[in-house]
Amino acid sequence: MRLTIATLRRVVKGDLTIQFVPHALTSYGGLELLGRYLRRIELGARLRQTFAGLRSDYGSPRIAMVLLALFYVGARRLEHLRYLGGDPMVTRFCGLARLPTRRTVADWLRQFTQATLAPLVALNRDLVTEALARLELPRLTIDVDGSVIRTGATVGWAFRGFNPHHRKDPSYYPLVAHVAQTGHILRLKNRPGNVHDSKQAISFLRDIIDDLRTQFGRGVALEFRMDAAFFQRGILRLLSARDCGYAIKVGYWSWLPLKAIAAACRQWYPVAPGVTGHETELVISPWNDLRLRVVLYRKHVAHETRKNFQLDLFTPDDGHYEYSAVATNLPLGLAALWAFACGRGAQEKTFAELKGEFALDVVPTKHYAANSAWQQLSILAHNLIRSFQLDTLAEPKPRSRKRTYAYLFRSMRTLRFLLIARAGRLSCLGGRNVLRLAQNPATEALYGQIAHRLAA
């Protein structure tokens, strides 16, 4: 039936009186479902083993849970802890009667050293590999890249480096390994900002390969995607020796004959709309005549290219092109390799979410190891929420030649709106604590679906 206009409107004549009362009210009712999941995977026991070398009156595992709660509710800085202290669901999630102060958490972070940071790195690795093992994927595609994190001028081990938008700002330059199929962060290594993107990449990749081979053996194919900064002889030798696939961009550097090859080529094959390609064998004389399969691509654009290869390669009436090259040992055709190489850009979405929703770009102290621990806890929160979705909400996606996400994931911002930021009251009925939320059919259905899958 049609509703009358009078039933759709209400009159507001004055301001509400605001009162703060000691009632068990919460703004984050969805933390209960996350807490159930973390108890199912026995995260508390694993945190106790991880932080055995650290001391705190609150308990190191519980302080780690405080930081996870901080990320999940949308807070970004340690100062925001004082605004969460009266929320009963936050304290319940952390297993505390009261939350620690900003100074207490900062002092706990400053206890970290490279030795005590290693178990936290291992915990992240183990949680990700266990989640991947449950999916039984035939291959794993790992995107490796660096990401700039700006810091203050007095932060330890922060230096000026590659930062095109803020050239004078000191920064960190962590190296990140991103699992393309699920969006997990397999490993993160913090570095000072004045290093080359490939600095320490060989040992970083070796550790990743060893960990994955230990977990999966050779039954799962490993593929790596990297930009031109990682086109290094040692990296190519490592990936070939460990039987790993790779697609690495190659720069049009003066010591490589790519520019001459592109100029001499008269047959370009269609790859995608506006994109053509040409396959060649690249012989690198400085590397003892190393032979690589390289595919050159050119993309027709409406503007002059930034490096202006156009005038050297073709006549002006041919239009403007942007050139790129990819070195690979994968048995992919020109079109499939183009799509595969383009899929590497999907990791930027994960980086943006890490910085925007999990405070990866926040620098809480002036200590290098403490800030590195913050980064590890940030990716721990991210990895846990990805695994939570895989076990409860995520649905498979159609396969794509780009080899990006294999499942439909909700962003942390969406999850915070749909699931976590739900106001409620914590009541005691019949001797049992009960969380009461406002009646809403959509929220009730979502909570019921998650609770059912967690119970299963």
C-alpha cells in the first residue's frame, strides 16, 4: 500500500541533551565475530610464543591485540587509544579490563630488536601459508615491490630517497611480497629510504621461495612479477635455479640493445586494443652473453611519451607510442604475457588499503625497530582480515589472465561499515553476557551467515 507523507516525516524542534553515562554501550559490536575467528585459529597462544622475549604488565599478546583492535575500528595513532577506553567490546576483544595508555604501548614497541622481530615475521608467514594451503591453489603469483613511507626528520634510519612527490622528506622504503590471488602480504622487510628498490631483494626472494617450498613442495607453481628495478643478474639466476617463473620489466637502458631492436622491427603483432608486441631473444653481453626471452610492447597514445623515444624510432606521422619490455621464462603468448604483466598493478590497491585503513604509513616512534614492529602488526591485521573473509564471506571469481584476486573481497572500509561499527549494548541476562544490537534485517542476515560459517 502507499504510505502517507505524514508517516515519512518528523518534526525536530530542539537540540538533544548529550549525557555520558557508565552504561555498557559499544560502537563496535562486530568485534565479537572477529574475536570468535581469532579464538578459532588460536591466535592468543601463537602470540604468546611470538612475544616470549618481551615484557609488559598488560601482557605482550594483549598489547598486540590492542593494536589489532586499533586498526580494525579505524583508529590510526596511539593517541586514539584514550577514545576507545570506555568501549566494552574493545576491551573484551583485547582480553583486558582497561586499555593501556599511549606511552605504555610505545614503550612496548621500543623493546623490539631485530632478534625479537623475527618471530613476528615468522608468525605472519605461517598464517598466510596456512590460509593458502586451505585453498589448494595450483599456482601462487607473488608481486614484489617497494613502497615509500614518509617519516619525520628525527626518525631512526630514515633518509631521503626515492620520493618523487616529496623529494626532501626522509622516509622508509619497505620491500613487500604480495600474493596476487588473495591479497595477503607474505613478507615485509623495512629498509631506510635511501636504498635502491632491489636492495636486499635476493635474500628476500630466497627466503620466500624456501618458505613456500617447505610448505607446498614443488606441487605448487611459483611465479614472480617485478618492475625494471629488479632486472638484476643475481635475481634472474636465483629464479631460474629455483625453477620459478618470472615476468620482469626491462628498462630501455643504453647498455641494452632494446631501442635498436624496436627501431629495426617492421612486424608488430596485435596484443590488445591499441597495443602491439614483438618477441625477441635478448643477448646481454655484460652478463657473459646471457640469453633471455624478451617481449617488446608498444602502446599507441595521443600524447608524446615522457622520454621521447618517438623521434628516434619512427617518423612523426606514425603517431606517438609508449614502449615497454618484459623478460620472462613463462610459456605465455604475447597477449597472455601482456595481461599477466599488467596484473602486477593490482597490488597498488592493497598498498593503498594498507596505508589508508591499517595505518602502515604511520610512524609511531623515532625507533627503527619499533616502527618495523608496527609495520609487521599492520600487515598482520590485514592478513587476518583477508583470511577471515576467505573462511566466511569471500566467493570465488572467474579466472583472469591477469592473475589478480581469485576471490571477491570487501575492503576494510566496507567491512568496518557493514560489520564492525555496529552500536549495541552489552547486557547480562540469566548470568550470561549478551550483546544486543539494533534490529536491522540486513545486519542480522550478515551476522547470521558469518556466525554459521565460524561454527562450522
